[in-house]
Amino acid sequence: MALVNEFHMIYRISILLLVSFLAACSVEPDNLEPDMDILDVYDITRTRATVSFRVQKYGSAKLSYLSLYYGEPGKTMESLPLTDLDREVYVLDIVGLSAGRTYECYVLGGTASATITSRKVQFSTLPNVVPTVSHASALSTGPMGVIVEFEILEDGGEQILAAGCDVTDHSAATTTRVELNRESLAVGKHRLNIVGLSVNTSYSITSFAANSIGEVNGEPLEITTTNSIVLKSPGSLASLFDINKPFGLEKISIAGDMNGDDFRFLRLMLGAPLAVGAQSPLSTIPEVDLAGVNIISGGGSFDGQRYLQDNVISTGLFADCKALKTIVLPASAISFERDAIARCNALTSLTVPAAVQKLLPSAGCSSLESIDVSPANTAYASLDGVLFNSDVTEILWFPLGKTGEYVLPATVAVIGENAFYGTSITSLNIPPSVVKISRGAFAGSSLVDIILPDNLTNISEAMFQNCNSLTTVHLGRGTEFVGNYAFDGTGLKDLYLSASIPPYTNSEAFYNRAFSLFKECTLHVPASSKAIYRNHRQWGLFDNIVEL
């Protein structure tokens, strides 16, 4: 019985040990190594690709390093080490690849006890292609040229060897290639000046770009040249012309912003003298319409010494433009400064826009016959080509090209400063309404004789200075003052006064560089006034004083 019991005890112990052993064998080990695999290679271009891979971990084994390796099969591999070792899925960009090549990639990592490598996956980059280029767009256009802009969008993976525009003349069925400079051959926007076009001609302008693989063209730009110039970039006027070829134009119109550089070139086109070292165009243009121009500050000096202000027709802006015959001023101009068109001897007409609120005369425009003012102008008016203020109470500028006799409108009360300066009229009828004649009003004119109204009190300074043909002047009854140099440079022979009391005179009132008025001119005074005049400190110096 004891033996049986001992056997049962041993049996139970054996069963317990077996169960314990089997239980122990059913627990997974805790030190299995991770598994690595390339999931995908995508977004492949000529120079880059994106790789995704997974690191599947088992148990508690930790990575001590991890890298993505890539390269051409059989060549040295590049690596991209990772510092974040706890993720499951990784996405990496491979850059700096070469076009049209086959690559392989794999993942390599390791733990403290093992090195793990994924499978290798191959992919191929896209091959290089021809470039891509946008169509050309016109920035500024003119009768003989155009400034275009186009963009090289991509180089196709190869160096750009040439780029520019093909210009096709439809009338002549010829195509001329205009290329960018070699240093400009790069991806990006480019501007190209195309000159030597013919006026009133249709052209196709097609952008192109080429690399070692081939050439590509943009959509053609269709233009027809006219006498009109459109500037979309200030300072670009000169770029539209080839000064080595005659313009062959009688008239141009310009629209857009113009700065000092533009007006410097325009002056050359209109026959202004050249600055030192400048090159003259082979021909000039007599008529210009600037109605659509905005005068803006900036750029260089338009004449070597003066600079532009916004919307101001500056002093000298068109001075000495010998070829200029007709000009329409910018509609946006608000000020026309003195001598803006000085010595434009061929100019016959001038059109003043509505916005001008300040307008001063210019000297030396010997052919100017008409100054026309926009009906919408609120500051000025024009009658028979003569400039007045808006209500025709003041005459401001009498054109030099008008000759003979002139009768002032009965509404005029004021003759403005230099209003008749240098004019060719020989006789002027002044109405009784005139009460003021400003400084130098008739200076340098061709007047032979003149009768001033009784309501005029002041004979202003230099009123008749350098009137070489002037021989007779009648001063009205209301004359109270005679300014300096009033008769300087005249050929005055007879001076008539209706004032019974001698007018006050400045010390140089009777100065005359040509001869002595006191000796050569006869002073005619009212009856019974000779003694008063003879006793006057100035009037009494006349040798010949006679009563009317």
C-alpha cells in the first residue's frame, strides 16, 4: 500500500512538472528583430523621387541606427541617415538625381545584436526633354519696334542654348530670328527689344527656347505696326527705334508714362541739338501727338540740366526742337512753364489740353500761328488762335507767326506779361477797356506805332524794349507812371502825351542803347502844358517839346 501511494505521488509530481513545462513553452520570446520593407517609390521626376518604407517591430528590440540607401546599381550608394527611430512608416525625398537613369534603394538598420536590410527596389528617373516657353506679350509698341516679354518656364533638364523670338513679316513672307544674349539664357522672364520693323505692317512674333534635345515655340503674337506708340514701361521709348535707320515717319502719337529718358530721346526725334557724345538719328519727325502721355518724374535729365516733375511741361522740354511743326500736349498736363517750346521755329500750331491751369508763353516760335485750347479747359480760351484767360479779359500769348494788324477783343482789360513779345504785327488796336499792360508786353515786337488807351495809368517796365521798328507812341490821358527801359532799343521819333500833368518816371525810363531819346525824339504835350513839361526834371530833358 505504501508502494502504491509513493507511485501516485511521483505521478502527480510528474504531471505538474509537465504542465509547468508546457505552460512555459507557450510564451513568445521578447527579443525578435524588426522587419523592414520598401513600400513604394513615387513622384519620380528627372531629378528627384519619393520613397516610403515600413519598419515593423516585434518585441522590445530597439533600433540603434537606420538609413535609406540609394544609387545606381553597381555604383557607390548614397545614404540618408534618420534620427527618429521610433516610427513605423517613413517618407523620404531623394533629390539631386540625374535624368534618364535607373536607381535602386533599400533600407538598412540595426539593433544591439543584429543588422537588418530590406529588399532592394529599382526605379528610373524621367529623361530630359525640350524646354517649355510661354507666348510673347507686347509691353511697348511703336511704328518701328516692339518690346516683348516671355518666360522660359523650364529648361527640360538641360542647359538652355538659345532663346528669343522669331519675327515674321507677313507682307514680305520673311522671318528674322532675334535672340537673347548668352548671359541671359536662364529659366525666368525675359524682355527683348525688336527694332527695324516697318510701319503699317503685320507681324507674327513667336517665342522660342532650345536645349541639346530640341527646340520649342510659344503661341505667336500678332501685331500690326502703326504711327502709334504705346509705352507700358517708362524709359523704353528709345528701345523701339533703330537710330541707324531713317524713321520715315511724318507723325507719331504716343501713349503711356514717359520719364526724362523718354523725353531726351523724343527731343532727338524732333530735331533738338545733341548732347556731347550722343548719336543723332538719321531723320526727324515733324508732328507728335502726346495726348495719351503721362509725364512722370524719374529717369535722367531730358536736356542735360533739367529734370521732369509729374504732369508738368517743364521749361525747355521741347526747346530748340527744330523739326517740330505740330504738337498736341499730354491731356494730363496741369502746367506749361515759360519757354517750354522756346525757339521751335518750325512749330505752326499748339493744342492746349483741358487740364492745364498754368500756361506761360515761349519765345522764339517764329512760325507759330495758332494756339488752340480744349473747350473743356476752365482756365484758358482761344480766339482766332490767340490765347486768353477763360473769360477773355486778359490776353496772354499772341503767336509770333501772325502778321499785319490785330484788333483786341472789346472784353480785354489786361495785356499779360510778354503777351506780344517778339510778335510780327505792325499795328495793334487796343480798346478803351484795357486798364493794365504788364511788364515787357510788347518787347521785341515789330510794332511801328501804337495808341494806348486813356484808362491806362502805368507804362510798365520794358514795355516796348527792343521794338526796333517803333517810331510813334501815344500815351493816354490817364498815364501816371513810366517804368525803366520802357523805350529802350526803339527807334522812337515821336512820343505823344495826353496827360496835362507830367507822369512820374523812373530814373532809367528814357534809357535807349541805340541813341538819345532826348535829342532824337520829339515830345508832343497837351496845349498849354509845354512849360510844365519843360520844368520837369526828366521830361524837361527832351530837346524838342511841342504842344498838340
